Amino acid sequence: MDNILKYARYVFNTFWILITLLPICYLWVFNIVLSGGTQENLLSINIGISTILFGVLGVWISIVYGEALSSLVKGTDLDREISLKNIGYLIYPMLWCVLSIIVCTAMIFGRYLFRHLLIELNLYSASLKSSASILILLTSIELFYIIALFKPILKVAIELRTKNVKSAMEKGLFKNSRKS
């Protein structure tokens, strides 16, 4: 079973890399340029999604894993290791959201600041392709982390389900209803 999970992870990661690299290659090979206005709209959308995701994850960590956060500061080494394992699935997407916000904001400001210089050096078209490639990469990794968030959600759902089944068994709801 463990080998099947490793193989499934390998196939998923390979598929995700191809989904990310194919549009980037398509932009450069076929000389396609997204307009600056379109890219600014997409960058603004990416910033908005990253901001919302960062806020939701922050609330999620503070409410659900509040004890894990306090044990990171006050606990023993074993407590810290367990806490990091519990909240690790949420910390990496939060860090990526912050990085995505910083990069997208820098790309928007950089375009305004250096537009005339890039036009003078005949690099404006290449800069649009480069920023589109970065945007595709950022969006792809952000989507990957959003999908990765389902792992802790499933873990919580499975724990809730097993608790419900155990409590139902204790109450006798799953007893055999046939009369002997």
C-alpha cells in the first residue's frame, strides 16, 4: 500500500509539473504576449486570493491549533515536534501566500516603474512574457497548496467520523436487530 501511495504522489507531482511548464513553454515558443492590463488584472486576482487564503489559514491555525502554537513556545522538544507536524500542512501554504503577495505586488510596481526603460531597450515584450511565466508559476504553486489543504481537512473529517461511529457503538445503535 505504501508503494502505491508513493507512485500516486510521483504521478501527481509529474502531472502538476507538466501543467505548470506547458503554458510557460507555449508562451515562449509561440511568441504569445499577454497584454499588460490583462496581467495586472490576473496579478490583482492572485493577490486577492492569496490574501483571503492567508486570512482563512491564520484563523484556522489560531482556532483549531491554538494549543499546538502554545506548545511551540512553551513545550518540550517532543511537544514541539508533534505541534510542527500538526500545523505544518497549514504553515507552508501561509508562507507561500505571503511570498505570492510580495512577488505579485513587486511585479505590478516594477511594471509601472520600469515601463519606459523596458520600452527604450526593446525589452517590453520579453518582460511581459517573463511576468506571465512568473504569474503562471505562482498560480500553479498556489493551486497546489490549496489542493494540499485537503489532507488536514480529510484527517479531521476521518477523526470526527471515527468518533461518531465509536459513540454510536457505545450507545448500541449498531447492534444486530435480528431476533434469535
